[in-house]
Amino acid sequence: NAGVMQNPRHLVRRRGQEARLRCSPMKGHSHVYWYRQLPEEGLKFMVYLQKENIIDESGMPKERFSAEFPKEGPSILRIQQVVRGDSAAYFCASSPGRADYEQYFGPGTRLTVT
Amino acid sequence: SQKIEQNSEALNIQEGKTATLTCNYTNYSPAYLQWYRQDPGRGPVFLLLIRENEKEKRKERLKVTFDTTLKQSLFHITASQPADSATYLCASDQAGTALIFGKGTTLSVSS
């Protein structure tokens, strides 16, 4: 059973470009979470999605960031007009139920904005 | 605001000893706490979950406690090994949807 997959593993973007991060949850999991981790900081929740629905986006910056989890295909975290402060590791996790189930994390995408 | 804190950034112990990591929470009452392990450059890996009505949970050499009076969880690794060296993260529910994480404690076990 393949684990959570994220791609790309490393992404370099110039300021002003768009970044698209993809996450394929574990088979059978319909709950997806995105987190951001900055150096020397903990994991920060961004958004929680189920298939075709955003359940909680309270941790997502109001501008430039968006997320989706379509009926078919991976979940996408999209960052428009990236700035240097967006450089971080972005992790996706999936679970078979709501947050009181353990979460299975992907390897992360390391975004570098130059 | 809800806070979850792991007071020690780093913990160094000798092989064979018991490592004890602390997680404290303030301004809320989580329904459960989770512990994860994270190695450099990798995503966190789930270890244990303990609910508010459980005092203690064990899994092999791992033990976690949940004290709602002290608002604290303790995570123990007995007979520690160099392979246990990693960062350990404490997490709890946030309004029933997502997890909030502590900053982690980096454990180093020397042989």
C-alpha cells in the first residue's frame, strides 16, 4: 500500500511565479491536510479538505494561497505570485477520518523562492 | 489562544537510559494528544494517540501519559538506542478539525 505521495520533492520558483504542490493521499483516505514548516518552527496547519470540499481553511493566508481536492486526482496547493517568505517545507497528510485519527504524512515539498 | 508547548528543544541521553519528553497545553482542553517522530528531511511519522479519558498508553518501548490536571503529556522511550535519535512532536486537536503541533524536542541518544 503506497504511502502519501507528494510531488515535486523540491521546487524552485522566482518571486512572482506560481507554485503548484501535489498530494496523493493513501488509498482509502478521503481526508487531506496541508501544513507548512519553517526552519526552527513547528508544523503549522493550513487547510483541511475532503473530496471536493474545503472543511477548514483557517490556517491559510487570505491572499495568494488556494487548495483543492477534486473528485479525481491529487489535492493541489497553489501559491500565486510567490514571495521569499513562502520558502518552506510543505507537508500533506491524509487520514481515514477526521483529526482524531492518526495522520499519515508525505515526504514534503521543499519550496525555495529566489 | 490555544497553545501547545514542548519546553525542551533538545535532550541528550546515553544509550540504555529512559528518555522523557514533555508536552504542555494551555487555554483549552484537548480531546486527545498525538505523538509523532520526524527525521531530518522527512515527514512526521505517527507513534501514539492518547485520549483524555486514558491515563496511559504503551507501544513496545514507548509510553505516553495524559494528565488533565497538570495539562501535560509525557512521552517515554525506555532502553533508548541511537536509532531513536530524532525530533519528537506533540500534537492535539484544534476545534475538532486539524492538529496543532508543538515545535518539537530533538532527542540525541549517544552510544
